[in-house]
Amino acid sequence: MKLLREPLMHFLLLGAAIFVIYSLVSEDRGSKPGHIIVTQGKITNLAATFARIWQRPPAAQELEGLIQEYIREEVLYREALALGLDRDDTVIRRRLRQKMEFVSEDFAAQVEPSDDDLRAYLQLHSEAFAIEPRFTFRQVYLDPQRRGAHLARDLDRLLAELQQAGDTADVAALGDAFLLPRDVEDAPATDVRKAFGDMFVTGLSALTPGQWQGPMPSSYGVHLVYVIERTEGHMPQLPDVRAAVRREWANARRVEATERFYHTLLQRYTVSIERPQFGGEEKGVAEVRR
């Protein structure tokens, strides 16, 4: 199973898929362009699709109708391609591109990561899975513009009052009017940062729980704060975040497979880029063989 996880093996599988796809397309469209073959497998597929939708197998007449509809679709599809109706159609181009990319994604989805793969991914992208600090606290706000020159005096007086009352302080009647809540419970650092600003979170992380302290600056002014509980941030172990790591690992592999698939196909082409003329620059044609 380790061999299936090797990038070289992925490349070889994608290359094989490309040749299989082109051989099938060539066999179906190129070798007998005027010949439509409705195989037994196709008829079985039509019947199964009907049964899945209607919860019963098709009757003989219904099945014959499905076959004739498939033939009609195939005839019109081939004639549309012959007339070039698929060209310059953004919807069709994007749909075909999407279906080609599904080929590479299917191969990537078949590879199951080992614990070593997931641990390596977790270590490499540790910032994406880190458990951030969480805070439960109370705060009293003082508006610097309203308090003016008396701000420092009011802070000292209010802090002394709060320290004497401790965790029984009635903060609803203290300080200045403030839109944010006076009591915040089990909030992650990201939410606190959005509400109060970076400086507030930095100060909150340094406070000693169980006592009123301050003043602490925020995006709005200054606060006196009582930290009830603080859960420190940490890096989780793989068992704690396995599902999330597995999901992100798989997504990264799909992106990687799609890119490798594209660059493998690109080898079949010589690309010429006719760039428009800007600012008096001479028009040039760049030819790149991938």
C-alpha cells in the first residue's frame, strides 16, 4: 500500500488514465464515425437509471423508448460536434474541463493516508489546526472622550471599588454605556479579537484570573477586567482532529493530482500566446512547448 502513496505512482496512474480515455474516445468516435453501437452494458445502465428514479424496472415499451432516446441524443450530439457547436460555448467548455478534472480526482480519492501521512500534514500545517485560547471574563468600560482629564482618577476609584467587591461586583451599574456585553463566556480568541481588538486580547492573555485588573485598552477605549477562566491554546494530537486533518489532506491531494494531470496533458501541445500591444510595445508571439 505504501507504493500507492508514492507521487511517481500517482503520475503513472494518471498517465495510464489519459491513454485509456483517449483510446475509448477514439474507439467510440473515430474508428467508425457513422456507426452507433448500443451495447448491452448501455441498455443495462439505461434500465438501472430508470429503476432508480421510478423504483421499478422499465416495461419493454419503456425500455425501447429509452434506447431510441439515447440514439437520438447520440446522433444530435455527434452532429453538433461535427458542426463545431461545442466551440466558443463557455458553459460546455467549463463542463468538459470539470469532467476531465474529475478523472484525476477519482485517482486521488482512492489513496488512503496512513497515520504517518496525517501526522506529517498536521505538523506542516499546524497553524490551521491549532486550538486557540478561550476566555470567560467580565469587563467594565470607561469612555476616554466622556471622562476626559478625569479618566485616570475615575479608573483608580472604580478599580478599588471592584477589587473590594471581587467576583460579586454588580458591573451592570458601573462604567459607561457600551454596546458589547459586560459578561463574556468561553469565547475563542478570534471572537474576542473581532469584538475588542488585538490589544485587548494581548492584555487578556497576560492577566491573572480571579481578580479585577486594568486598565486594558481596546478599540473603543479602556476597560477594567475580571478574568474568570482562561483555557490556553495548544496544538492538538492527531486523534483529536483526525477527521479534519483527513479532509484537508484529501483536498490537498486532489489539487495536486489535478495539477499533475493538467501538466501531463499539456505535454501534448505547443502553446503560442499572441499578446496584445500595450503602451507602444511591439506585438509579439510567444511560443512555448511544454
